[in-house]
Amino acid sequence: MNAPGGETPERLPGEAGAAAGGGFAYLFERFPSFTQTFCFREVLALRRRGVEAPIFSLRDPRGEPRQDFPPELAGLTTYVPSSFDERIAEDATFRREARRAIEDLRELWGDETEKRRIYEALWLLPELRRRGVGHVHVHFAGIAARTAFWLNRLGGIRYSFTAHANDIFCDEPLERLGMLIANAALVVTVSDYSVRFLRERFPVHAAKVRRVYNGIDLTRFPRSEPDAARPLILAVGRYIEKKGFADLVEACRQLGPRPFECLIVGQGPLEDTLHAAALGEPRIVVTGPKSEREIAELLARTSIFALPCVDEAKGGKDNLPTVIMEAMAAGVPVVSTPVAGVPEMVIEGETGRLVPPHDPAALAAALAEMLDEPARSRAWGEAGRARCEALFATDRVAAELHAALEQAGAFRQERRKWWQQWMAR
């Protein structure tokens, strides 16, 4: 992978031949990203439906942990320059357009701290025009969505975005989130819970908010065959407050002399805290990050998947955790909490257990029950896989997304109209 830099677009090998996908492209903050495997699964699924869209990334993922990036996507990503200093200094038209747009930005968003979004949009506009792209789709109501907002405002590019969790629950200021939604052609979000959340807060735009679950390729996750002599409790996610891993460590300490191992896979700012909490308990291991393939291998011998999600003090929370979906695909029973969209995945007493957040004792009791009654746990795991097939299979979800994008006009080509707007500026 080439790193972006200077004033020249950097591409993965073969990018120059990428098809425009009927006027549609993806715009990511970072692609491919270690923690966002659902993004490249979606891109692949849409390609199977004939949407051979180019991909633009605002940042370089180099430096993230290794991931199993599909070779079919090699050569499709164009990286935006890491610096615009040279362009601003040498290109008077770019400098003039940027200065005018930054004045607009100050009026809309109060200051110019987001001025890089202006530079990104102005750099992207001719690239998109060259490829006949009139619509970009973004994941998360964050940096890339804000760049898409300016693509729309400066060049008339339509955009849509998929809202996930913290991007709408707490990260994006409410007024600016409202602007992103108001100007979007379509807002997709990944659970019924977040559909209600957005429609209640932005009722004027309720009709453009659609639920499309994240998808998963079930073939990548073979059915679990756990070791009855030493059951594995697996947890996967960033080491941050909302995952509830501190509660899991405490719950495991309450399981008494039962034989088990608990692996907590991930990375993040609370890693040292978790290591300290697990100190002296050899059955609990904080492993650090692993690739999707390595996680699939762990799931293939897992007895219980645990993700005791909690609401963070500042409002952050999980919505539809991909790792729960992966556990369900492997036929592993899940213990979690009724936070946000989790109950749309885990059905209490049917595909696993739901316990109150911040309740290690209740979590320990659920884990003990599942360890002590492996036949019932196995049945819950099979029911979870069936639910995963029915709701989250990639091709099914991709068909829903494709239909929503098509209805929003995402695949229209409007090269002449756009070119006239651009020349008139």
C-alpha cells in the first residue's frame, strides 16, 4: 500500500482502471480500517451486484494492526493528499475557492477548525468529475460525512451516509449533525434503535432515515466446536469504557474454581487497566489485537462470547456490534446487555443471555449457567446462527442497501449538469 503525500493522489496498484460504478463512489475517512471490516464486506457485496465503485480515503490506514484485506479490492482506493500546503501556495484558483468556502464554514459551524474538509472537497471535486461520479456514500457521521457535506455545497455532489453509534450518539454536535442529515439524499443507520433515535431528534427528515443492518459473510466463520474440558469465553473489541470489559474481568473472578479461559482481544487506551485488573488470574488473558481470520479461528473453539456493553458517562455506546454478529455466525451463544441495538441481535433465552449493564454479579451468573449447561448453550448458539442468516447475511443486506441507494438516485450520472455548475463558479 502506498502512503499518500504531497499533492499527487496515491493509489493502490491498478486504481487507474477502476470503473465509476454508474456515477457512484465510496468516501471513507480511512480505508481499509482494522476495526471496520464491515465496510470492505459491504463494498465487496455491492460489487457482486454490479456496483464497481471507486473508493476514496481521506487518511492512510498504514500503521494500523494487520488485517485480512480482500485482494479483490486491491487497486480501487485513491488517497487524498496528507498536506495541501503546496497546492494552496501555488494554485491561485484553489486558494481563492478555499478562502471563499472557509468564510462560509465560519458562518455555518462557528470557526474554521474544519477547514481541511474544504481542502479535501476542493481536491476531490475534479477527481470525481473526471470519473463521472455524482454521488458519494460515507460510513459514519464524522470526518468523511463533513467532507461530503462540502462536496455537496461547493460542487453539487449528492451524498448519503451510514450512521453507526458514537458518531450520532455523542461525537457529532447536534446542530451540525442536523445539517449533515438535512443535506443528505439518504441516511442509513444500522439498527431500529438508531432509526428511532434519529427520527425523534430530526422529525422533519424522518422519511430519509432507513435501517439497513451491517452484513456479514457467514462462510468466513465455521461453526464452533468448543473444548468441553476447558471452555473458552471470548471477548473482542476496543479497550474502551463502552465495551464493559472491566465488568467481564470481575465476573470471571466470581466464577469460582470452574475450568475455563477468558481471552479479551483488542486494543485501546484501557489496555494497561485491563492487564492490572486481570493480574493474578491466569484464566483471563488480555491478548492485544488479532485479525479477522485469527478471530474466526478463536470463535471456532469458543463456548461463550461475552460483550457486556455499557453506556459511557459522555453518552457513548455500542449500537450493533459486529463482533456479536461474528459470534452468532459461528454458532456461539452470546451474553451481552440490552444496550441500543444489541437486543435486535441477542434474544434473551433464545440466542443467549442479556444481563443489566455494570452488573458483574449478574454477568457471572449468566456465564456460570452457560458453562454448566453446555447443551442448552449450544442450542442458543444454533438459534443465533439461524438469526444471523435471516437478518445479517451480506448478500441480503447488500440488496437492501442497493435498493435504498437506487431509490435515492445514487447511481445517476449527471456529468453535464455538474460540469456546468463547476464552470459557473
